[in-house]
Amino acid sequence: MQKNTRLNSGHLRQNRESNKLINLLIMHMNSDIKFIHCAIPNINFNDISILQKMTFYAGNSQKRVSINCSPLALQVSFNPDLDNRLKLIKLKKTTGISLFLSSKNTKILFILHKNNIIKKRLNSLSIIKSEDGLDAAKAIRLKQLPFLNDINKINLIEKQLKVVMFLTNSKNITQLARAPIIHLNNLTK
Amino acid sequence: MKNQTSSRKLEHINLSLNNNVQFKISNQFENISLLPKNSKTIVQSEVDISTLFLGRKVGAPIFISAMTGGHEKTFQINKNLAEAADEFNIPMGLGSQRAMIENSNLAYTYDVKKYYDIILLGNIGIAQLANYKSSQIERMLDEVHADALCVHTNPAQEIAQPEGNLGFKNAFANLKSLADAIDYKVILKEVGNGISKEVAEKVNRTKVYGIDTGGAGGTNWIAIELFRNYSHDMDFIKEWGIPTAQSLIEIKSVFKRSVTATGGIRTGSDVVKAISLGAESCGIAMPMLKANKHGSNGIKHYIARLIDDIKHEMSLLNCASIEELKSLKFTINAPLSDVLKQRNIDLNHLR
């Protein structure tokens, strides 16, 4: 019992320390939610921004850096490390995506920052495969990372994400992360 | 733009009638149980369902909800609906009158009070308020001798609409200004995706007279617009919205003025439950439109059956009047009760 407590408190300490970093691992989505509709959103659709500010520690210097990027991650079939840096740069140019996952190793998130690749180990946050913008919005609301593996769906899912944000009166990702919801798994069947 | 508005009206009618455009999710009234009044048994013939609406006595706690107008083929629909409303002394709502502001030649399609003396609710979209002065809106209402104005809000429908207006930034401010400016009572209504307590709280701080739930569970305007939309990009929000019973309870918990329930109201049971939860009246649209297939007689026949059903339900509850119905005890069952708990809805302030 004591051993488990030590392990648990160590785990909690690690989570608190890395609170602003993205810690991800693949999990089956076992928590479903429903957004509450906002009948009079206070925003114009075109003013909505899906860019999310992410802050993390880079390199051995532990320098804190911030980027504004799409909240979606793209899962690629190749290993997104330094050997394929140019591939990632090209993908970012064409899709706007800065976050990458490898289909071969799902425990590491690759962040493209100023043409450099930063690796973050995925620890406790889930990554959720998003088939549409509603999946992506739910993932964000649940503090999880939405990802997709079809490059052709990026624009559509980002547009659909904006739709959900419009209908929940969320001008930005920060507001979406606080939008009123119902936890469907907590309902009596 | 003008012709587009008018032709869209007809498209909406045809799509509604010829396709399955109902929500799959229910209106959630099946999760409300009413406890019969502990009194002598009432027979149906003793039940009086007359009540007040906008301060005037009406024959039943139902009204014909907003549907149409703005195209020459919609005139007869509105006239038939008005004839039926007159027969039973119930109110009627008009569809959006934007078309008559854009083209005054279409005003006649809304002018049913020329023929029948009924309580008439005018209509304009909240997204259109930015385009018109309050004096134009008042003139629009004067022209059809409306008794109040419904301002409909429909962000989900606009999103799904190919030509949708997505500029809602000043929508609430415009609604507030309009309610301040015009002499008519203003009622905010959704078109089928429901109104939450958060929105109702904001409306509480304005001069808006009433809120109509326009909840999910009946006609699905997202589905109707998706038929007009050649892509399937918006299919993913097809079941989006707050069910009518949930919306009614959320609104009533924070808004103390008039509340009406619309959205999937189909039976006498739905009506008595909504009234018992605090709705002043219930709006019905699609069944009336479908009944119009047989003209005004079809609509009258439908209303007569519904009134009969309401009285039957009230007799089972031992309620002889709408006032007695409003004081009935009720229970809210799962999953709706769980939803309301999560939403922190105070049920003590419903009535």
C-alpha cells in the first residue's frame, strides 16, 4: 500500500510539474459528452480562431517556448524525427499542422517549432482519433489531444471544429475548453 | 437576394412535407410524470382548457407556431391556418416577414387578419435585426396588425444553410435594443435547437417579454437545410440541440416572464406536461402543415383531436382547469433528472 502511495504521489507530482506540457497516450475514449447549444452566440463565425497556444520546455536548456498552432495532431506512417524533418516542414506548409504522431510509436508527440522538432513523451493525457469536428471539440473539452491520419480531412475537420465553437459561443480554444457540457456516461440508463 | 428569400420559403415547405426531417432524439417529455390531483374524478366534458395568452382569453393552451409566408404559394397556407385558429380561438404565428420587408408586394401572404380576428405573432430573424431599423420592424408588424413579435434565433440552421448568415456578434445587443425601442411585446424563440439557462439568464436582463423554447425533438431545421446543401460537411451536427422539456425547465428556472414550449409537441400528454412545468402555452407547427394537405378542414380536424386529447389527459389527472393543471405535482425521471442535476438547475423555482 505504501509503495503504491509513493508511486501515486510521484505520478501526481510529475503531472503537476508538467501541467503546461502536453502528456499523451493512446486510450480508448471512455468518456462521452454533449455540448450545450448556445442559441445566441456573441461572435461572428469568421472571427473564430482555432489556434491553440501551447507552452513547453525545449531542448536540454529547458527553455520555455510557446507556439500557436492547430489543436489537431496528424498521425504519419513514417518516423517524424530529424531524418524526416523536411517532410514535416512540407506537411506544415501545406496543412498548417505542427503536431505529429507516428503510427509506429504512439508514445511520443513531435512538435514542429521554427523548423526544429521537439519530442514530448506522452504520459497521461489521451489522444483521440477524430472522425469529425465534433470528435475534435470533445477531445479538446476533455483536455485530450485530437488526432487524424487522413491529410485530406484536415481542412474539413478544422472547419467543423469552428462550427462547434460557433454553436457553443466559443471564440477560441480556451473558451471551448470551458464550454457547458453534459457527461453522458454519468446518466442513468 | 430578394427572390432568393422568397423561393427559399417554398423550398422549406416542400422539403418539410416530402422528407423525413424530424429529430431522432425525443423531446424528453417521456421523462416527466404528473401526479393526479387528489380530488373527485373529473369527466372529460367538465374540463375547461381556456386560458390567457398575451393577457387575452384563448380557447386552449396551444397555438399554431411560426411557419411560413413570403411566397405567393404560402398565402393560402397561412389563410387556412388562420381560419382554423379563428375557429378554436387560438393564436397563430407567422413565418419570417423578412420577405415582405424586401418586397412589399409579398405583404399580402402574411395579412391573415384581413380575414380573421386572431392573436397574431409577427416574426423576424435575429440575424436580420442588424439590417433594419426598429421603425421598419414596427411598420412590418403594423401592416399585418400583429399582436406581438417573435424574434427567431437559428445559428444551427444558418450554419447548415448554404447561404447562411453567420454574423451573430451583435445579435443579442440588437435584440435588447429592439425590445427597448418598439411598442410590441417581443418574444425570443429558437427554431428547433433549444434555449439554455445561460441564454435565458441574459434575456432576463432585457425587456424581452417572453421566451419560446423552440427545442429539439420535432422538426429538424438542420436536416431541412442539409437537403438544400450539396455537400455533407454539416451532417455531423444533425442531432444537435437541447430537447424541449430540458429547455423548458432550464428557462423556467431562471426566467420569470412568459415561457411557451415548442419543439416536438405532438400529443395531449406533451401539452399537459409542458403546462404543468410552467409553460403558458404550447406551439405546434409540422402537424398543422401536414394537416393542411386537406385544407383548413384538415387543420381544424387535427386541432379538434388534439384538444380532445388534452381534455382526456386532464380528466385522467382530475384537473378541471388549466389553473389546476399548473399546480399539479410532477416527478422528473432519469436520464432527464441526471441532466438537470449536472446542469445545476434549481427545480424549486420552476413555477
